[in-house]
Amino acid sequence: MTQTLPPGQHRRLDFPRFGLLRFAQRMPTQAPPLRLRVCGLVRKELWLDAAAWAGLQRVTLQCDFHCVTGWSSAGLSWSGVRMRDVYQALIQAQAEPDDQVAYVLMRGSDGARACLPLADLLAEDVLLADQLNGQALGLDHGAPLRLVAPAHYGYKSVKHLERLEFCRDLSRYRSSAWRFMDHPRARVAHEERGRWLPGWLLRWLYRPLVTFTVRRFAKAGTADRLAKHG
Ligand SMILES: Nc1nc2c(c(=O)[nH]1)N[C@H]1C(S)=C(S)[C@@H](COP(=O)(O)O)O[C@H]1N2
Ligand SMILES: [Mo]
């Protein structure tokens, strides 16, 4: 947890459900059992479930969360397993990714997509999280499993994670958002909000959308729960 925020971020006291507007309505109705497909440039496809990483060390990580639109939530506590451990203990051993793999494409069960360089995914602070602030992860924040990559803008931290596709490059990747909004790395410290346009401009363009988006996501989440669970 940091005292000062990265460039262009302002603090929120809550941690709102958030994303591109079209995903507001697509929250899964029930968390399916955790099942993560590992595919792409691998010798053997793999489906990982909770039993598969039962032997891995569980970790809890305190960090701030930074959305590309400019809001940050401080001091969240995520628990799960390190992506690095999953990669080294399970994926390398059982799926045998090709030596040329440089990127990983991620997909959530609501259809949201993101990519990151493999090297970024293997950083010490990248988790596959199933708990937030000591509680099982709720549907609003990505149950049953989400990525948490605190050094990158929130759009890389895919919720309801169901697929990791290993690739040589980004030629097969279609981003969820317009391309100018999607930076291949999106490092917060470098203000890599998107491509082609400078960070300060994107920040200024996004800012008016935040309140509206937070309301839409909150409303869709609540309506969904009421419809499904009475
Ligand atoms: N599957 C999925 N993952 C997603 C999103 C989404 O809409 N769907 N939104 C992204 C964005 S833009 C942000 S800021 C964070 C928000 O996480 P939260 O809803 O848990 O606050 O999730 C990211 N991961
Ligand atoms: Mo975001």
C-alpha cells in the first residue's frame, strides 16, 4: 500500500464494481466451479481446478488498485496463489509452453479480454485471487477467480478468469475496448493508459464517465442479484 498515488490517480474510499459499460449486465449469475483452461502455444492443453493448486503456497497481498479512468482504491487485501507459482509448478510442468511464448491472452466468462507479456504475469505481486479482504471473492469482484496485477491498470486484472492462452505475439488478440484504449502492458507507474494518446489526455477523456459507470455497474449488479435470488 502506498501513501502517494501514481500519476493522474485520485483516491476513492470504496472499491466499486467497474469496467466497460457493455460488461455491466454480463455478471455471471452464479460463480461456476473454478476451472481455468490453459491453451495456445502449449504441447498439451490443461484445465486447472482448485484441487490442482491445493499444494501451492497461499499468499495474501496488500495493494492499491488503479483503474485507467483515474480512480484508485487503497489497501485492498487479496488472497490466492501467485501466478508465478501456478506457472512454474503446474503450467510449465504439465502444459509445456513453447519457448517462443511472449504474451498471454486472458478471458473472463463475461467475455472480457486482456493481454499481458508473460514476463509481467510472472512478477512477484501477480496473483490468481479467490479472496478479497478476508472473504470469498464475490461475483461483483470476479468470482470464482480473478487476476490481480497491481502494477498494471485495472483492465488487466481480468475477473471471472476462465482462459489463459499462450502466444508468440499479439496477432490473435482482439481487445475488449477500442485499440487506442488498450496498452499491451498498461503499467501504472509509466502512465501507460492506452496507446497513441498521452496518459494525461486519456485521463481527461475518461474522467467524466466514472460516476455514471459506477452507478450503472452497481445497478446492474443489484438488479441481477434480485432477479436471480429473489
Ligand atoms: N471479466 C471482467 N474483468 C474485468 C472487467 C470486466 O468488466 N470484466 N473490468 C476491468 C476494469 S476496467 C477494472 S477497473 C476492474 C474493476 O474491478 P472490480 O469490478 O472488481 O472493481 O476489473 C477489470 N476486469
Ligand atoms: Mo478500469
